[in-house]
Amino acid sequence: MTAHDLKFGALLEPPADRPQDVVGLAELMEELGYDVVTLSDHPYWPERLDTIALLSAIVARTTRITVLPNLLNLPLRPPAVLARTAATLDILSGGRFELGLGTGAQQMWDDIVAEGGPRRTAGQSIEALEEAVHVIRALWTAKADVEFAGKHYQLGGVKPGPAPLHELGIWFGAYQPRLLRLTGAIADGWIPSSPFFPPEALPAANQVIDEAALAAGRSPANIRRGYNIEGRIDAGSGFLQGAPEVWAEQLAEVALTQRIDTFFLYRADSADVLRRFAAEVVPAVRERVAKA
């Protein structure tokens, strides 16, 4: 059973040729009762808009829904700058921003380097993520200038602030054991994706996160568990392939057995898909979970 209220959102893409479509979908999501709108982040793809700038537009056009980058490419975004950006978006939104961070996809390092970013091994990427979280949180909370001497980031007396409006959560995307352990040790939330991480992979990953949380003196229940989900309604067989009732049954089972508390519908880039999911799947999942 999930330790948090069940939430539903979508993962939208930020195409450069249709910026108003994305903002309009976010407004529709708020109207339909979704809890969270998220955007992917691939700053090395020329056909994509900047995720943070587009999130700013969404914040300005909505009043209730939470906004979350899913997930920001850390190697191309300095953490000291990210701290201010995230706090600013949280203030502008009235406390509706959450920060999702990714280490950088291993197959994209050539693109990252081409844009001036560092080339890192998998291990170095995890080290950098841990340092970045330390920097970001220090700049949100410190009362004096922040000094930091890490392997990947250094600060030489940075003035902290501004502080976020609420206790802003930091979410990781994680699949491998070392990054799952870091998630349990320092993250506020976890977001795997079903195309790469099917439901049968969740129990072992949850166990790694839980053990790392306990080792760090944290309660595993305090770590949010999200899930980017992809499927086809009324088509196929298997996970999230079939009628809305099939989706509802499978998502409710994942929520109840794997403590997933937030589902993000992937490839939800049409109003019809968002409307159908909100009308035919979301209420049925909530009902099943409430009755359990």
C-alpha cells in the first residue's frame, strides 16, 4: 500500500514547432483534475524547446497543478544555477514546483560533450549527482556563504538564496543498484519508466532503496515512488495493453504492492488521450486502491 496520496500526471514532450500545444495540454490537464504535469529534457535535440523555459510558461498559465521536469539533464545544468532556477519557479508557482534530476543518458555523452558538458563514466555521473544535491540544498537553506570542494563541482563562497516557497522535493531517475542506493540515501522521490523498467523489476529496486534509506537513518515511507507508464488503451495484451478496466486493475496492483504513489502517462501528447485516461482509468484506479 502506498504511504502517500495517489496522484496522476503525464509526461509531455516540448516540441519546438508546437510550443502553445504543450502549454494548452498542461492547462487541459489542470482542468481535467490531473495532479502533476511533467516535461522531458533533452537539451541536445534541436527539435525540442528548453524544458525550464517551457515550465515557466506552464506555471504562468496554471494555478493548481504541480510542475516537474522529468528529468533535467544535470551535466548541462550547473547545480548552483539550478538551485536558483528551481527556487524561482517554486516562488512563481506558489509552491507547485518539484525538481527532477537525471545523471545524463549514457548513449548521449557525445551530444552532451558537443554542447560543452563533461564526459563522465556511470560512476562519475552518480558522484556528480550526489554533489549537485548537496550544493542545491545548501543554497536553499544556508545562512552564510556556501563553500564546497567536490570532485565535480566547486563553490567559492556563494551567497545562498532565494529559498523555495515549500520544502521542494528532488526526484531521481534510477535503475542500477548504486544509483538506487543514492536514491534511498538522499532523494525525495524516484521515477523509473515502464518501457525500461517493467513492474516485475520494481520489488528488487524498492528493496535496494528501502535498505539504503534505513542505512542513512531515513524512513523508506518518506520517499515518493513515481512511475512513467506507457501502453495502448484497447489494444494488445500484457502490461497496459487493453481496455481501461485492464489498465485500472494493473495500475491499482502496482500501487498497492509496489508503493507507487504517482503515475505519469508517457506519450500523452494529445487531448483525446489525456481526456480518456482521466475519465476512464484514473477514477477506476482510485476506487480500487481505496477499497483495498
